[in-house]
Amino acid sequence: EQQQHEQQQQQQQQQQPYERRLPLPPQAGQPAGAQHLSAAERVAQAQALAQAQELAQAEAVAAAAASGPPGFWPACMNSILMIVVTELGDKTFFIAALMAMKHSRAIVYTGAVGALAVMTILSAAIGSALPAFLPRAYTHYGAALLFVFFGLKMLQEAHELYNSPPSETNDELEEAEEEINKFGGKKKEDDHSLESGQRSPRRSQAPAPYEQELKILFQAFVMTFLAEWGDRSQIATIALATAKNAFGVTAGGIVGHALCTGLAVIGGRLLATRISERQVALAGGVLFCLFAIHSFVVGPE
């Protein structure tokens, strides 16, 4: 009976189709030998493969988020360099330096950097919005032409400064002193009336310390904002934001302004005697010309 049973099994195997007796080829993504796995093992292997793919996608997304938007870091570095060469020795630089000599450095720094940060955000927003109203190529080459204009203008200023005899006064410093005197003119009149024995009609008592600090903060913010409006660095920020990543331009501009304002409030008056206007103008002109060349070579993205 056992022999008859074995013969029947052999006959059944011979009657099965040839294809069913062949091993199944491995599917895509399965290792060799997966065709010999059971159904449960195949399901577990497919789940592990899907989890590995999801993990790889999550790592790619995290790496992209860490690196920032496309072109973020080049735009950030370009913005920092541009702000440094245009703001060192500028009117806003000396406003912060002069106010820091008379008032708290922290308050002056906070007000000045706050105004410059707001101005940078507005300028970058304007620059990034222009391509929505004009073709990208127009805004790109328009920004390149502005870079050419600023570069040639600063090189011309450097040439004039090299050919002129050295001056003991700084034009930007004088303008900053005039702005502070104009803004503080009302306060000087009130002080003069108090010294002459006349009481101020508005207030007969000295202001509280926090009120005085708020007044200094407001003065630093307003004076810096008005001095920066329409300045070369603002127009250059708008032009750079039309050609580069707006978020990178904004971040780099704020960092550059924070660095320059920090130098101003720490030792602006001393730096004013050490910084050469000719060298700053020459470096700024060369940098703007390099920006223009890069814009023309690369073209609109």
C-alpha cells in the first residue's frame, strides 16, 4: 500500500503543468530567495521595504528644509557683503554712533536695528513682488543695470576721493550730526527754558526713566528709518531681491545691518577716524560690478 501511494503522488506531480513546478522569479525590490518565503514573510518584507522608502523620503525632505529654499545661502552671503560695504561709514552708521555716545548703547542698538530690519523686509518684499507684475527677464536685467550704475558711481566717488586732498571731516558724519540736532531741537529748547527758570507748559516734572528710554528708542528707530529710506542700500536690496532668493536677501540684510550697527554703537566715532572712505567706496564699487557681471552671465533663473 505504501508503494502504491508513492506511485500515485509521482503520477500527480507529472500531471501538473510545467510552469507551476518552476520557481517564481523575484519581484522588483525583493532579495534573491524571496520566492521561497511564505505568504506572511512576504507581507512582512513588503512592509519593511515600504518603511525604508518612507524613511528615505523623510530624510530627503529634512535635508532640503535644513539647506533652505533654492539659492538661499548664495543670496544671503551676497546680501551681507553688499550691506557691509554700503553701510560702513554711511549716515545711518554715524547716527547710531553719535546717539550711542549720549545714551544707552543697548537702547540705541535696538531701535536702529529694528528700523533697518523693517526696511530690509519691505525692500525685499518689493523686490520679490516685481517679477509678478513684470516678466522675470526684465526685472533680472533691470537689477543688473542698477548694479552697474551703483558700481560705476561708487568707483567714481573713490576716484574723486583719491584725487582730492585728504579731509579732516567726514561728510556723512556731518549730515548725521545735523539730523540729530534737527530731531533734538525741540528738546534743546525745552532744556534752555528750564535753565532760564521757565517751566515747560506740558510737564513740570522730569520724565520717568522708562519714558526717557522709550523716547530714545523711538528717536533711534525714526531717525534710522528716515535716513535709510531711499538710500543706496535700500535700492540695492530691492534690486538684489528681484534677482536672488528673497528670503536669503532678507536674512543676509538683517545680519549685515546688525553687524554694522553693532560696530557703530561700540566704537563708531573711533572707527570713523580709522575707516577710509576711499577704500570703502572702492570695495563697494568692485562688489557691485561683480554682482552685475554675475547677473549678466548667469541670466534669469
